Amino acid sequence: MKILFFSLFLLLSCITTRTQVIISTITVKGTVADSITGKPIAYVTVALLDVKTGIAVKNTLTKGDGSFEITGPGNRSYQLALTFTGYEVKLIPSI
């Protein structure tokens, strides 16, 4: 009975320890505005790109006031890509 109890305790300890791993994240917040007029631009696609692969990890749209917030895994290097019809793609490196 002692061996069974100890084994069960050890198993539960491993499960508890395993679930306590901290996952880091990165959050980028900002506002997209026209560089000439300074007015915020709504519904711009904002993509968080993995620097090594160039693949979008997450993407979102800016709100009506041009603001956005995007979150991704914190264990990578990123660049931000902003795209909107009628504008050139804007890449912001080293995030």
C-alpha cells in the first residue's frame, strides 16, 4: 500500500510540475496612421511575421481608430507587416 501511495504521489507531482511551465509571449500595441495626413487608418491588416521563415504567426485588423494589439509566442524574433489597399506594404523589423 505504501508503494502504491508513493507511486501515485510521484505521478501527481510530475503532472503538477509539468503544468507549471511558464510560456512567454510578446504583445505589440500601436496605432497605424497615414504618414502624410497623420490620420489613423482603420482596418489595416497587421501581421506578426517570423523573421526566419517569413510566415505570419498571427494577424489582426486595426480598429476604427487605427489601434491594434497582437500577441504571439515570445520565443522568436519577429517583424511587423502592415498592409492596406492603396498603400505600400510597410515592414517594421526587429520586434
